[in-house]
Amino acid sequence: MRIKILSDRFGKLFLSAFALTCFTALMAQEKTEADYVNPLIGTAAKTDGGVLPSVVVPFGKTHFSPMTNQNHIGRPPYYYEEKQLIGFIASHQSAVWMGDFGDVVFFPTVGEPEVNESTQKMWLNHDKESAHPFYYCAESETFDRKSSIKTEITALANSAIFRFTYEKGAEPGLLIEGSREKGFAGFIVIDTLKNEVYGYNPDRQDAYLGPPLQNFKGHFQIRFNKKIKSFGTWDRTGKQPRNIKRKEELVGAYLTFESQDDSALEVYFSNSFIDREQALKNMEHEIAGLSFEQVKAANKKLWNDVLQRVEVKDVPDSTRTIVYTALYHTMLFPRILSEQGRYYSAFDDQIHEGEFYSTFSLWDTFRALHPLLILTAPERVNPMISSLLKMYSEGGWLPKWPNPTYTSIMIGTHADAVIADAYVKGFREYDLELAYEAVRKNAFQPPYGDSGGDQYYIGDSWNNAKPSFRPADAGNYWWDRAYWNGGCEARGGLTWYMKYNFVPVDYTAESVSRTVEFSLDDYCIAQMAKDMGKEEDYRILMQRSRNYKNLYNPETKRLAPRYHDGRWYEQPEWGFTEGSSWTYLFGAMHDVPGMIELMGGKKDFSAMLDRNFNENHYRHDNEPGHHYIYLYNWTQEAYKTQELARKHSRINYNADPAYGINGNDDLGQMSAWYLFTCMGFYPVASASGEYAIGAPQFPEISIRMGEDQSKVLCIKAKNLSEKNKYVKSVSVNGKKLKEPVLKHEDIKNGGTIVFEMVDKPAKFGN
């Protein structure tokens, strides 16, 4: 078949034949950074990547994705291994263990749609599927395999265009799911005079984790390029022919369209968490009057504008795909929830003026993602900090994992680390006194129900059993994912941490991990206190930052749970978050010299690190150990860090969607680790203003920094090769480093870092 490519008056490319696969649309175009991104990487269930093949703008509110299954907490909408498509979703599910909210699903059909989950399927063929940040396409057979439909998606911040191309003579049909979750009454209206569908979805899959939100609704507006022919609504009882309005827990619309010609059905979609009027404004502002190709080009430009800030040289295309896909993953979250200068706040259930980011996976992303954004997207750092402070002002506490409101997910209050790290690195365009007030509250004020006896005990969704050994004055045990108890969890167990200088196992769940992470957050806040002249707070917090030492058991050479009276708990592996005693043994990233002293010196500390890696205790697929490979720098064995940087940047990341990322990307943290490690340095301790030196994996990589990208940081690895993986020396702006430590102050205005690579371990600085 001869391929004919035509050019419209906007200079964009489009195909003249439906039968062509999705890949052809990118032929004859020069490959850009956005073209190297493969959003299918990280979507495989077997590697638990947990990402979607999303069409979305950088830090965009809504992710438009194919669906291979019904999504819920514990299951994203798309798994690469699955062979069926059940729809295309406007989703706000950010991670596999978080719930969606305010979503809408589209399913194209030939003829009038059935409302039947068993037949609501099309067959997915990866050979006819193409995914990009700016464009998704899949040509799929219908369930009966008698026809095929080509689906294309492109989008902007609050809107999207779905284009469905049918075989000649087929009647276009469409099923719309407006809401699904029990306990939430969705609403949908079919207006045949205006040829549109609108409504709202109040669903929040993890609503039980946070406060009730009477005003929360995901409003949607849908229009079409073809006239509605037949229509009806549907709910759990089935189809309601010609019914134009429905309000139920599970509610949707079904439509067919007039089709005098064989042109594609285009569906124009916009949404808003403010109201329907704002959804209409979003559509008018973003996609009204624009063609599919124009919107696609606009999205692609947005991605190229941010991806081009990082340039990697002298690497194969497969490596470029890994690099730019990782960079794409680091520019998805936190997401912008404000819409044209206003936003709905799920912290006071009201509408406000201003710019607003949400969906912070703080337990994961304080480690590397937020430090990376300081280099790659500095213009967003102050607005992100301001958004955290808006949540504090509107809800009373800094969030731990907003989705879209408070959730009792994970431990620690790592907004403290994110704010303090930005503050130390010079980002201060927000209310500084309010910022300190917010982080100090986390450090000194226990949450509601932290103490006071059984009247405050609330079970959790996984295990309602109350431990029998708990003291009479204990409050909430703070199981993970506990039901909302009327107040933010913040630092559950802080009462006892302040009283005993550790979190006792008989008072609070995950006690060892909490003690380590509270110590870290105390250190971070202390750095702000010191700079702001709050000397007594600094003294107290620095003393508390060493509290993790109180749980070190010299007999087992591990951190271990203790009763409040100091006795060791009988089960030494109890009290850890997503890991074991090995996972948290080296967790005090803010006090590496203290850990070395605790374990008997550099030799013993190094021996335990060796065991951690050699006995397969290290888990790269989860975040607590991401800094571990860099700890050898403190034992004068930097060559081991360099070996592990090479090993883990290769075995845990590749360009094959079937493997992709080894572990849940967790809103960009895994990808940020990869990018930092390949650049040759890593932010081990938040708010320290320092990076640990590793080993670069590319001959040259540069970052255009600063809000106007006028500052360039160039990293060169001289003589890098398969054999030359060791670092002999590092110079920063012509000055040789004496220790494997890079100061942020030395690179904040750009400059040049030169690594001299050799084939044998070398003493650093020679």
C-alpha cells in the first residue's frame, strides 16, 4: 500500500488512509526529545512500575489513558500484559496504591452500545499501539472481531480530544461512564439541542482516608463533531432509552451519531473541580476552534520545552529513551489543580484564588524528585512550597500524601524535608514565617487522638485487631491507611517520641521506622531554625535528630522495636514500614557519621553495608534504601559506590515496556534516582545543601537551569567506557574536589563538573 502524507495549512502532518498503523503519523518528522519518551515503560504489572501511558501536559491535572481493567486502590487502569481495552479514561489516579477521583470513561462501539461489562472490550494489539506524552493511538478489534476502531487521544491541561475512526459504513457509538463508586451519586445530562453531554462525578476511591467533602465534584463537559442520533442513560438497573438525565451511584450515557460520511468521530472533553461553568471555560480557553493536530502540536511543544532542558550526548537511542522517559516521569507530579487562576481546595472544601499544586507523594519524593526539580524545573519550586502552605492554612496541617485531601498514608512528615531543602538551597519566595510555623507544628504538636486511652483508638482498613500489649494511656495505634478520625495523622506517636526519645512499639505502629523518619525531619527543620535565628528550637531538634540511636540493639546489630520501658520487643522485625530491619539500618541519612560511630566505626559499618548488598537485603524497588549505595563515600571506599551506581542504573531500568522500571516509580522518585545517579551525584540528606559523588554513566550531560534556563550545568565524564567506570578525580569549575562531596552552592549558577574516569579503583582526589 502506498503511503500518502498530506500537509494542512498549519504545516502539520496527517494520514490519508485509515488502515495505516499509529506509528506512521510520526514518519518523516525529525525526532525530538518528546519523541524519545515511551510512556509504556513502567506499565507492566510484573515489574510494578505503577505508571500510566498518559497523554498529559507537564504537571497536568488530568491523565488521559487507555484502560485494560477497572482501576481501584491497588490496581491502575492499564497493565501492559493485558490484551483487552475496556475504555479510555480521564483519570486522576496518581499511583497504584492511591484511589482515583472525579474520573470519566469513554468506550467507543459500532452501533448502539450495550451496557455489559463482559462485552465492553476491544482487543489490544501492541503492534498497533503507539504512546507518547502528547499523543496516544491504538487500532483495536471489537469484541466480536467483526470490525475495528482506531482511537487517538491528545490533550492539554484541562481538556482533551478523543478521535475514533471507524471502518467504512459503520455507525459510530459511544458509552460514557460518569461515575462508578458506591456511596457517591453521580449526575449526567444529555442535551440533544446543544449536542453535548455534561455532569459531574463526586467519586473519591480513598474517601475513607480523609475528611468528608460535601462540595467535591469532578465536573465534565463533552461535545461532538457529529450530531447525536439516538441516546439514553444507564445505571445499575440497565439502559434507560431516551432518558436525558440521571443521578445514581453508577451512572452514564450511551449515544449513536449520524454519519453521512466516513469521517472520524471527535469527542471534545473538558473538566473542572470548580464547577460546570469553569469546565466550559476550560474548553473554550484550551481547545475551542483548534484541530486535533493543532492540540497535539501544542502539547508536544510543551513537552519539548521542558525536556530540552536536559541534553545527553554520545549515547544510543535506547538510552535516550530511558533518559527522556525518566525525565517525563519526573515532570508529571505534583500536578497543577488550579484552573485559570482559581482552584478548589479539598482542605476546606472551598474555592480560592491562586496557583495550586497537589498530589505530593512526600514519603517517596522528598528523597530525589524534589531535589531534582530544583535543577530541572526551578520555576515551579516556590509555587509548590506555597501550595503546601495553602494546604496548611486551609486544613490546619501540612499534608503527608494529599489525594486530593489528607490521607493517612505512610509515616513521617516529609513536607518538612521538602520545604527545608528548598529553603536551604535559596528558594524563599513564600511566607517564611508561615512555613516555619507549619513545619514546627509537625515537630512539636501531636495529632488528635495520639494519647488518652481507648476512646481514641480507631482501627484500620487492613487489621482491626488492637494489640493486647498496649498501655492504658495509649491513643490511636496509627495503623497504615487508618480510617479518618477527625484530624490529620501528621506524626502519629509524637507524644511518646517526645517523652521517651523514641517511638515505643507498645504505643504506635511502625515504631522503628517512625523514630528514624521523625529524626530525619527534626534535622531538616533544625536547619531552618538555625538560619532563622531560632536557637532553642535548633538545639532541641538537633538533639532529637539523634533519637534513632536509641533503637540500635548492639547484640543484633540492627535497629529494633522497644517497649516504652526500654525492654526490647520479642519480635525484632516488628515495627518497620515496607521493609525489614535491614531496610532501615542505614536509614538515618542525615547523620551518616553518627551511624558509623553507632556500629563501631568505618570498618564495621562497611561490613554491614557489604552484607546488605551481598545478601540481597537491598531493595531498589522501594525508596528507603535509595541512598544506600552512596554511603561507602563515608568509609573511604567510594569505588564501591561507583560499582553499584553502574550496576543498579542498568539492571533496574531499560527501554522495554515489558520490563522498564524495576519497582513502582512512585510519582517520579525511581526516575529521579536514575537521572541523579547517571549524572554522577545524589542528594543523600535533605536540607544539607550537599550531594554525594557517585559515577556518571554518560560521556556528557547538561542541564539548562534557572527560571529562564540561562544557567547551564555541564557534566563531563572523561574517558568513560565499559572498563572505565571508576572515578579518579572530580573538578567543579576547575577546582578539584578533595572529598566525594558536591555543594549545591557550587552548582546553583551552573558551571562545569569534570569526572576523570579510570579502569581501576582509585583513591578519590588523586
